[in-house]
Amino acid sequence: MIVRNTTKGTELGDNVSLAGTGKTRNKGLLGRDGLDAGEGLWIRPCEAIHMFFMRFAIDAVFIDKKKRVTKIAANLKPWRLSASLRAHSVVELPAGTAQRTNTERGDQLEIVEA
């Protein structure tokens, strides 16, 4: 999938996978050594994540049902937690993606099939 910030006219990722089942949501990015530029994981539904046993930092972009950004946990390191009770899902991206794309709370995202 492709994730775009329509508010800023930027692209957050062009190779984003969906974790939409219990099994894929629970596994998330565990077991991976990193994310390449453009890669990511959209976990739906999800309002909280943990970084236990992760090997690398990520940017976690929490979004509501309308895909509006409710929170950004930038450079979230292993062994940390993050949540947004207003979120419906989260897009996990390489660390630095939110800053590079100037993505902020309140921005509108668009997620489409690649």
C-alpha cells in the first residue's frame, strides 16, 4: 500500500503492508532487523503498541477512523510503549519518516493499494 500525507503533499511509504488479523497484528515487526525507506506496517485496528524484543527504532503514526493523525511517536526505541486512545490504527515506519515528511498531529493521511 501507499501512505500519503494529503495535508502536506508528501509520501510516507510506498511499500506498506497491512496487519489486519490477530496473528499479523500480534507479530507486527518482530523478528525484523529494520525497515527500508518506503517500507512500513499498518496495524488495524490498534490504539497501543509495544516495542518489546524489537531490534530497531520506528516512527509510529497513530490515526483515527478517518485517517487523521492523532499522535506521532517519533524515533520510538526498543523496550518502549506508546498509545493513543483516540486512534483506530497505527502506521509503523522507519525512524525519521515523520520528520522528513513534516507529518504532524491533525494531518490527513490517505492509504491506497499500490
